Amino acid sequence: MQHEPFRRLEARTLVLPQANIDTDQIIPARFLTTTERSGLGRAAFYDWRFTDDDQPRNDTPFPRSGAGDRQVLVAGPNFGCGSSREHAPWALYDYGFRAVVSSDIADIFKSNALKNGLLAIEVEPEVHRRLLDQPGMTVAIDLETCTLQLEDGTQVPFPVEPFARRCLLDGRDPLGHILAHEADIAAFEAA
């Protein structure tokens, strides 16, 4: 799969301070009826965005037509816990998010996100608190240098597994990375 290469992003944040947001809240199980990645943005946080009779909620932090300029989701600790489902990062990506920032992101969600074009960033609790306390802050994320710049200019380094970083920079998933080297592999095998 190819996705938009991730190099530098400057965007506002959308803040969900709640802890333990699980994958069923990110995309309810009833929407897991497809293996298509596109179109799932409509189901992202569906029960937070719509009433039981499918009417838009007025008490939701989510814009109705996608993330817009709020492409950085700042979430409470233990974000993405629960069952493993690639649909969760697919839904967030399709909704318009390009990065998720928290003090603690569930390992399986983080792995699925990084494989599917969504940058998952873990920051120290004090940085996380600053982000939670200032919803809508404009931040800049530079994946080349692995730094997150806050609105006041503070630079915060963050770790990203090197292979996942390479794939995000190239705009490919791990399989796409291998296929991009198909000719080299064939030449090696022929030698």
C-alpha cells in the first residue's frame, strides 16, 4: 500500500484527554465489514460523532467534514488499547488525521498505525500535559529529524522505529518497501 509520504506536518491539534480510548471507540466493530481502507473515515469515532439515530452530535469535538487543519490527534494515555484492528488507523487516516500523540499508545495500535501511514508519537508526560491543556495548538512534526515543535518553539525529540520511519518517509507500507526493491532482489537471486 502506498500513502502520502510523511516528512513534515504543520497542523492544529484535536484533543481527546480521556484515558483508555480503545479501538472499538475509534471504529465500532459493526463497521469492520470491509477490507477496503478508503471510506472508513465516516466511521471514525462514530459513536462520539453521531447519535443512535445517526444524527450528528452537537457535543463532539470532531469537525463534521473530517479533520481539516486539525490533523494531529492528541489523546489521553493508553490510546488504542483493546483488540487489534487495522481498521482503527485506516479510519483515523481516512478521516484526515496524520499523527496521534500521547504519553502512552498501545503497542498493537502503534504498530498498525505506523504500517498504515499514521505517525504514532509518544512524548513525556509533561509535554503531553501541555498539549492536553492547549487544544487547537499549532504544532510542527518533522519526521526527518524526529522532532515535534510546540507552538512556543519548544523542540521535543521523539523515537520512531527506524524501518517504520523509512516507510513513512517513502510513503509505503512494509510490503510496498519490499516490492520497491523487487529488481534488486531478482538481481541478487540471479547472481
